[in-house]
Amino acid sequence: MENVISEWLRCPVCGNKTRLKIRGDTELKYFPLFCPKCRQETLINVKHLNTTVIKEPDAQTQSR
């Protein structure tokens, strides 16, 4: 069995650990990450243990 690096996924808002652990080969696209501490939900992408936040468009611009 290979040594696969894994890390706890951290909240991009408050920086605390979430309930998810990801491996080095995990890829997530448009994943709704919920933080139990700050109670925020954030859309993220993850590739090679690098997390990027997806900026959501304004709700008002979508309804037009």
C-alpha cells in the first residue's frame, strides 16, 4: 500500500478543521463545504490538496 498524504479540510472563512479529510489524489469541483464552527457554507474546488474558493454570483443579478 502506498503512503498517501491526507489532511483535514479547513474552513476558508474561520480556518478551523471541518469534518472532512481529503487525500492527495482527491479532486472536488463545486463542493459545498459546511463549517460546523462558524456555520458558513462555501463553494470550493480542491485539487492536489489545494483549496480554492468559488465566488458565487449575486442573487440579484441571477434573477434578472
